Amino acid sequence: MVGSWKVLHVGPLSRGGRVILMRGAGDDRFELEVLLRDAEGPRPPGESGKFAVFVRNAGNGSTSTDEDHGLAAMSLAAHLRACEAPIDPAGFLTMRERSATYARELE
């Protein structure tokens, strides 16, 4: 559990990030994505010292984030902040790095 949300699955490191499948109230399922934090890049709903937690809603920044999903991202970021020191960030990318590296795949 992360706050009042349940972690259903943690995906493998892929294309510079990890997708976390979450469940909220009822059977509301949604995905968060953990990437490297980038002080100059897009602002995610949740940030820890090393990581940025984005809500995956296929909006490319143009779709409003569901409030509950944004709160879940903030809660996951708080959890990461408390235990991220030993996590090796190798293989993670920032949103800008990933967009540049995988632009064609992400369209």
C-alpha cells in the first residue's frame, strides 16, 4: 500500500522508467511512471530527491490529471523520498531524455 492506494504491479525498467499499476477506490486502476527528476523539465505531480512520478494518462501534458491519481503520485514520491538512498538510478531517464531518445516510439 502507498497511502490509500494499492500497488498491483511494478513493471521492469523500460525506456528509462518503471510503470507502477495502482488501484484506487473501488476498482479504479491507473498507472504511474517513475522517471529521473529533472529540475528543468516538465513538473510531475510527485517528486522525490532522485525521481519524478508522473500519471500515465496519454495526455502528453495536455490532459488534466485526475485528482486522486495525482495524490497517489505524490504519495508514491513521499515513499520514494524515504527509501531512495540505496536505489541505483542507472538506466532511468528524465522525461526530456526519454522523449528525445524514444520520440518515435512514444508518438
